[in-house]
Amino acid sequence: MPIPLIEIHDLHKHYGHFHAVDGLDLHVSQGDVYGFLGPNGAGKSTTIRMMLSLVRPTSGTIKIFGLDLTSHRNDILRRIGAIVERPDFYNYLTARRNLELVGRLSGADVSTKSIDHVLGIVGLASRASSKVKTFSHGMKQRLGIAQALLHSPDLIVLDEPTTGLDPQGMVDIRDLILELAADHKKTVFLSSHILPEVELTATRMVIINRGKAVVEGAVQDLLNAGRLKVTIETSEVPRALELIRATPLASHIQSSTDGAIIMMMEREEIAGLVAHLADARIPLSAVSPVRSLEEYFISLTQDVS
Amino acid sequence: MIGTAYRVELSKVFSKWRTFIGFIALGVLIPVVVAAMGIEGGQYLGFATQALKQTFDFTGNLMNGYTVSYIIFGSLYVHVPFLVTLVAGEILAGEATAGTYRLLLTRPLSRATMVSAKFLATLTYTNLLVIFMALMSLGLGIALLGTGEVVVIRSQITIIAENDLWWRFVLAYGFAAMAMTTVASVAFLFSSLVENAIGPIMTTMAIIIVMTIISAIDIPIFDYLRPLFFTNHMNGWKFLFDDPVNWTKVSISAGVLLAHIAGCYTATQIIMRRKDILT
């Protein structure tokens, strides 16, 4: 039985008539890498700000580590490391000094060794004595991750952690998230608009739109649900198209090129289609079913819109 | 936890260049004024006592370190509030501008503690500025011009003996610290309302100017407001150079200033408690 770590119930945040978060329910278990997905303006950052008590909810409850956030704010925040949107620091201080100050306020015994350790993890050890005002956005992002890890929190909340990073930096952060969950048994709450990032790292996820959860579940279950994008590669595209159009699957055709037909279909329909084409002696070089989170994300958020 | 938060805030305040503007300004200005007073102070004092000299004889070292300090105290009092607001107006709004509220308020630290730590850091800066001003003007004045009596010319002429001056200066600088803390508290309050440090600095100075102007206009309707303005009580230190000291007036002025400090601090706490951090 998974141990609940974050329990959000009927959360609302209203700014006048605008409902940034509108009855959101979430359940994150210990050890999850939990993907928090949604288009811009869906209410992701507002939700994270409420989880970190930066913003007061209009109504609803937030429990983290089994404790109510309103009455146990400090006990909860002591066990959370977070990046919220942009990683901003005191630009007139060095990276090390920033971490020292943040560490002291975190209530943990943060030593020089632990600061060096987290700076090493994010690849900033050589710039520890540089003032943050000389840092690029990507370096600030890495420093943001360092401060989130500094006091060895049980829950790590990352809001768009790879924004501004180069491809290698993105891979490094992705690997770090996986390592934190697998080797250090941390729970990671990962908000991102980069869908492959969530697809590659998260174990569970929720997609929200207009302040509401649209779907929640294990990433693999969600990937396997619904229709697949199937690419059928053949040297005889026109004849294959003619055959398919004569079947009930005609409406599933999405597009075609010189060498391939792309269709959206149920997993169970694939075998029948392949057999039908093979019977007609259509040479098939490949049939590739892909369940992309991106497709799913777009279909869900468009449906709601 | 407030001790840690206070030390962190102090560390931040004294890592910024703007914090030292006030010290540099006073460090340059006071020696210049003391030197000028040493060179031409006799003329200045002669002009101030011109009418009195027809009736009285003045003997002794009247242009001494105490007199210079008294004059500097009276004149710089107008400018020091601006130096105070440079730090006080920025201490909360600066976090909003830099986006570091998110860094600060996601720590296991209540907002009330954070506000108190910042307020204490502001008070520390303000009081250090006043102490610096006192040490510079008294120390440099006495070192260059020696000691002597102070002639205080207000509604009546008071000549205060040398051995009767120290405690008055100590109390006067204490009063000045309270007055500057009031200015800092007002800037601190405005700093909690906005996301740019320029706003609190300008607004606080505008309030001081408007209140000073209203206080100077002799219209009966303002008589009800005037006693409530903190600007009207900031120069309450002057009563400490009356003989005998008018303790009632000193106490009333001190009370009004303290009420402003408490009011601004409480209002800031309430605002910060309710504030959504959106920057």
C-alpha cells in the first residue's frame, strides 16, 4: 500500500472572477516521480505556490507528509526542497554564500562539505566563488537545483527544472531526478511543459487544464490507454491507401507521404489491418505503433478546451 | 530561529553597496562641515549672535566641538531620513524585485519571523547610521575645535555648561535614533506594499515633505492634524537642550514616534501575512 505524501483535496484559488485553480484533487505517494503537466495558464505554478505556502488557497486542503499545511507549515517546509519558476538568487552574493544563507534558514546543519557536494552534483563547483550576477540562466537553474537538494529534503518540488539548460544539461537533470528517486528514495514532484521529460522520468502523472485535473494515473497506463499513432511504411502507398479506404478504418487515416501512411487507431485494430494488407500482397517494411504523451496531452487539453 | 534570520538579513544588508552610501555621505560631509566651521565658524556664530552682542558680552571658546555637533545635528536631520529610506525602502520590495521571496519564504520560517528579522536589521542599520553621525560630529568636532559651552538660541537663550552637555547629547542622539527609526518604519511599511524599491523611498520622502509643509502652514484646520504628524515630533530632541528640560514635551514626542513605529510594524506584519507571493 503506497504511503500518501501529498494529498490535495478540492483546492481552489480565485483571483476575482478568474479561477486559477478550480477544485483540484491530487494524490502523490512516497517514492513517486510525479509528473505535473498542463498547458500554460493551467494552474500548475499557482498549485505549487499553494503547496509551498507562497499563495493562500481560496478554499480546499493541502496535506503533505500527513500534516495539514496551514497548521504545520514549518514542519512541512523543513522537509521540502523546491524550485519555483525562475531560479532567482541574491545576485550580489556568490553561489556559495547564497547556499550558506539558504542553508541556515532551512534549519539544517549545512556544512561547507555539503555545499561543495551539491555544487558538485550540479556542475558548479568551479564557480562557487563567483557572484551569481555573472551566471547564465542555465547556471542559475543548476544553482536552483543545488539549493533544493542542500538540506536533504524528503520531497523535491521542481517547477520547470530544465528551462534554459542546454541538451546535455537537460539529460543531466533528468538523470539526477531518476537517481534521486531510485538511489536516495526521494519523492519528486515535477512540473514541466516538456512532455518527453515527464515521459522519461515520471512514474505517475496528472494532466491539469483550467485549474482542474483532467486525468491522473501511472504514466505507462496512460500511455497505453486510447488510440495509438501507427506509422505503416510501404513502397506502395497509393495501393495501400486504396485498400484501407475500402475498410471501416478509412476514417483513421491521418496523413500519408511517399513511403508511409500515418493512422490513429486502437491497439486491437493493428493486427487486422496488417493481415488485410498482407493478404493483398502489399509489401510492408515496418509498422510502428507509438503512444506519445504529447499526443495524449494535446488530445486531452483540447477536449477540455 | 529569529536570531538566525536576523543574522542572515544583516549579512544581506551589509553585502549591498547601497548600504554604505549613507556612511560614505556622512563620512565626507561631516569632516567638511567641521573644517569649515573651524575656519569660518566665528563669523557664523557672530552673525547668529549679532543682535545679542549689543546687550551681552560673549567670552570663551563658543565655536567648539559641542556647538559644531549641535549645528550639524540640526542641519543633517533633514537629509538623514533619505539615507535611511535607501535601505528601509528596499528591504522587502527588493526581495519582490529580485524574485527572492520565493527563495526566502519556502524555508521553514514563518512570515512573522521573516518580517521581524528584516525589521530588526533595518533598525540596526538606522541606529548604526545615527551612531556613526554622532561619533563623527562629536569626535571630529572635539578633536579639532576642543570643548566649551553651547549657546542655544531658540525662544529663549540657553547657555549650557560643558559638564552639563554629555547626557543631553546622549539622549538627543537616542531621540534621533527613534526619529530615524520612525522614518525607517514608514519606508518599511511601504516596502511591503510594492515590488520596486524606488516606490517606498519616494513615497516616504514625499510624506515627510508634505507633512512638513502642512505643519508649516498656519491654518486652524491643520491644528488638529499637526500633533499627529511624526514629522512634527522628529525634532523633539531640541527640548533636551532647554534648561530645565521640558520632559513633558520630550515624552509626548517620543510617544508619538513610538506609536508610529509600532503602527507601521504591525501593519507590515498584517500585510505580509496576507500577501500572495506572485513575483
